[in-house]
Amino acid sequence: MQDQPSSEPARWGDLTTRIVSGLAIAVVGIAAIWAGGPWFEMLAIFVAGLMIWELWSMIDPDRPVPALILGVLTSTLVSGQLTIDTSPGLLLFLIVPAIGFALSRRMGLMFAIYALGIQLAAWGLASFRNELGLVWIVWIVGIVVISDVFGYFAGRTLGGPKFWPRISPKKTWSGTIAGWVGAACLAFIFMISTDAGPMLILLSVLTCFAGQMGDIAESALKRRVGVKDSSDLIPGHGGVLDRFDALLGATLFMLAVTVLSYFTGLSF
């Protein structure tokens, strides 16, 4: 789900910067995923706080103080929830959305919904690492990464019809479908390496699509507020939200699948 091809220099002009920044992110991410426990939790907590800071800064850039306060409060609440590890404690995640909604001068509901999703995704991702172990957190992250890589190169090489031009005018169907193919290929690798059944292929493609919708949702938000990137923290990638919007969507989808599985007894 990537850009339409244009001239050769424009098409690949940002590739070097993206690769260097991407490698730096990968090193930190892989180390935290491998270590697990408090190390991965700290990364999830830190990134969640940065996302909330970026979210407020996009919506209300003239008031930086609430952005900092809400970012720190988010990290505190996610950290606390991971410590107490009780389902009723998830109600604490309503605090930041409620405060943001009350303080906002515009798009308060948008902030509240997005902030709730960010907190749930950060908590969910850390919980998946703790409860499901290394293999399946690698699967979730791998789905997002391979979708992005396949989509980037297929979209910029093949181009073609745009996926949702009103929301994200540079995304193409070729990149979208390439992401699904990449997710299916990764699922096949995990099938032959674990005891997972064929259902994993469908689940992987759906998780990939959820990640793509996370990307689209952030594009819609940026289009609404009139910014190109959520911030300039990551050279070649924009902000933390820009880099991890797909992971937000994929993680929230898997949280929904987990809840559905728990209450219905269905096995995925």
C-alpha cells in the first residue's frame, strides 16, 4: 500500500534515510523483543507516551504543555496497568482520553478515541510478549514489517490504481495486495515452524489488513489537521505514530480476536 511511481530519483530519493533510520529502530526493537519482560514493557510504555504527545501536538500545536503532561500521564498509566495486571484496571485508560477531551479546543472526540487505542495497543503488545512468548510477538511485528516492506517496493515499482485516494492519495492497490501476499508467506513459514494450523494464513492476512487500516486511520487524521508527518523524530519516517500506526491497528485487531476467543471458546 505505497506510493505511485513517479520519476526515478523521486521514487527512491528517501530510501537511504529510511533504511538507516529503520535499521536503528530495528536494533532497539529486536533487542527489547528478545529480552522481553521489563525491557519490552519499558519500550512500549515510552513509545505510548511519545504517541500521545504527537497526537496532541498535531491536533493542538499551539499548546505544547498539555501534550507533555498527557504523554507522561499515559506512560505512567500503561506502566501501572502492566504492574497490577487486572482487567478492571483497564478503566484507568479512560483518564487520558477524558482529560484530553475536556482540554481540547477541537477534535476532542478524535483525540479521545485515538488515545484510548494507543494505550490499549501498548498494553496489549506488552501483554502478548509476556503471555504468548517470543515466537508470537515476532509473528505480530513480522506481519507489520513484511507488509510495509512488500507494500513499499510493490507500490513504488508497480503503481496502479489508488487504494483510498480521498484519505491517502499515494497508497495503491498493488502495495496493499503485496502486503497481504507477504503476510501469507510469513504465515506459511510459521505454520511449518510451529504447531499452528492453516487458519494462521487467514488470521495473518486479516492482521495485515488491520495494520493497513491503522495506517489509513492515521493518514485520515493527518489530512484532517493538515500535517504531513506526526512529528520529525525519525528521519525518513516522520514521527513515532507514522512508524507504528500499522502496529497499532494490528495489535488492536489481535486484542479483539483474543477477547472473542476467550468468550466464545473458538480457537484461532
